[in-house]
Amino acid sequence: MNSILEYLDRDFTLPIRDPLWRNINLSPSFKKLLSDRSFQRLGRIKQLGPAFHVYPGAVHTRLNHSLGVFHVAGQIMRSLLSHNKPELITIDGLKAFLCAALFHDLGHFPFAHSLKELPLTDHEILSSEIILSRPLAPAIKEALGIDPSFVAAIINEEMSDNGNPEILYYRKILSGVLDPDKLDYLNRDAFFCGVPYGIQDADFIIHKLTSFNNAPALDLSGILAVENLLFSKYLMYKAVYWHKAVRIATGMIKKALFMALQEGIIRDSDLYNIDDEQFFQILSKKNYRPFSLIERVLNRDFYKSIIEVNFDQTNPAHSKLLDLNYRFDKSVEIASKISQKVQQTVYPESVIIDIPEPISFEVDVTIMNGRTPMNFTEAGSVFTESVVRGFTASLRKVRLFVPENLKTTAVSFKDLLS
């Protein structure tokens, strides 16, 4: 294990300035990989998509974030190796994990999460495909001396782990309660939006990490850090990620793309491996009426939210709306009723029903009280299962968005969303 720590101390001496973490140190080998075109594309994708319309500072990119995740991942591994030295960790595995942290978002779509829920391939699968293809696969092999499939399997959990427990271990670190992705994006998004809600004491959290049964765990004294992280996540969703104006902009883009995909105007593959600018260029070349919604988002000409009700998962009417096809049909029904009322054609894209996707406030991290493991909910935290359910329930709203000229007419259709 000392040789692995020596590798981290000896090789990672090339700093990149970062406004959040100050210096992100790279090894010469990892620095070579930054030139990959797929990675550089991330520098042309805004991390928070249309959120800059609400928070003008939110113009940081997926590339910024990916470097941050790489940095935090390295700090986590230093802490784990220093504290309890998990025996399954190898130098090749460490390199693969750091590479996975750096490249975890390679397959991400443009315009942040506006494309979420659409019938597209998961971005983790797309990331793994890029890693396993030329030119990146041979570049990883040459620079790091590792098998690119090791890296891809850490990111894409649909790939076989080939019985390698090290892959499972790294998956749990890269995607979990205290993962480097979350520790970077909450801090980074809060920093660039100018809000205090997402700030985490990352050093303290990382210092309290340990391992149990080949999985990440947390010392009991770090409970407060997890509570802070979970509450910060809640506040960031409430204030930033699901801000009403951000939801409207996201809903407008999603509605236009859903209709275009359904009608064959574009293919799902048209939306893969492109950046924000290419996204708009592709759509601007299509003479398709619903794409006017995307142009309106660019110009901050947003629809208005005229109906808002709490999402009730026990309400069959709400549950049905989780299906995009049913949601579209319901919007067509409302558009038809508005058309009859105003005695003019109201097109389907003029009515948008929005429901944020389910989110989780993960509390499944193992807590170590000395050498005794316990569940997080047994460790005296205020974040019980009922509290976590309450957080999620308070965030999800069913909303109806329409152009401003229709807002007084459409408000009478609240019963259709109740």
C-alpha cells in the first residue's frame, strides 16, 4: 500500500488552477489524456444548462466538474489508503478509478438535464462506449498502462465486473452517499451560482471515510457531515436545480425534443456526442414548429407556470403522468380544450405538463462505531426514512406551463392535473 501512496505523492505534481479546489494536481500521464476530443467537448457543455438565466454565474462546464471529481476522487483514495489500507486496492485499479472519475461524464448530453427522461441511452453507457473506442482506448492504454475496459466497467454498472471485487469497490465510491461526483457538484454549483446552500466541508468528510467489507463506510463522528450534505442537496434542488424558471426552460426543451423524436424529425443518435452549440445548430437547420420553444429558451422568452399542485404518488392521475406518452396525450387534451375556449388553434407544444424526476437522498452508507458497523438510520441521525420521504415529497410539483397569452384561459383546467 505504501507504493500506491508513493505513486499519488510522487507522480501528481502538475497543478491546474481551479476556483473551487485551488490546485488540481495531475500526473504527466493523466495530463496527456486531457487533450482527448471527447473530454474537451465537455468544456462546451454548461454544467447547469439553462440555470444561467436565473443565476448568471452558472456558466461553468462539465469539464470543470470532471476535473473536480478527479481531484476529490484522488483525495478520497489518499484518505482510505492512509486509514485502513483496503487490501484489494492495486495501482492499476487506482489508475482505472481515477480515470473513471475524470471521464465519468464523457457521454453526457448537451444542455444539462433537459434531455433527462427522454428515450435516450444512459450517459454512463455512452461514456463507457467512448472509453472503449478509438482514439481514447489506445490513449488510456499507452498513457496509464491499464485496460480501458477496467475504466469503463467502473462507470457503466451494466458491464460485467468479471468477478473482480475491486471494480465493485470503486463503483460504490464513484456513485454513493459521499461520492466525489456529489462532493464536487454541490460545492461547484453553489460557488458559481453565488448561493451558500451547497457548500460542504469536503476535507472533513473525506477524512472520516473508511472501509467495511470492501465497501466505503463512514466513522460515526462524521454523521454531521452526511446530514449537512443531504440537507445541502435538498436546498440546491429547491433553490437551483428545480427553480421554477429552470423547470420551465427545461420543460420547453424537453417537450420540443420529445415531439421531434416521436415524429422522426431527429434520431436519438443526433443528440449523442455533441456540445451545446452543436445542439442548437442541429435543431436550427430543421424546419419544425416545436423547435421555436428552444429558440425562446435561448432568448429567455419563457412560458408561464399557471398551475402548481404537490405531486401525490398515491394519486393515480399523478402516477399516470410519469409516463411521457401519457403526459403528452394529456397536454394535447388540454390544448384542445383551450382551443375550443379561445376559438383558435392551440398547438400541442403550447401546453407543457412538468413533473421533476424522482430523486433520492441516499442514506445507505455504513456507519462505523469503532469496529462495530451500523445502518445510517440507526446511528442517531435526524435523517430518518420518513424525513427523507418528506424532503422528496416537498420538492416534487406537478405544474402546467403555457405561453403568457394563454395563462388566464388555461388556469381553469387545474382539475385535469388534480
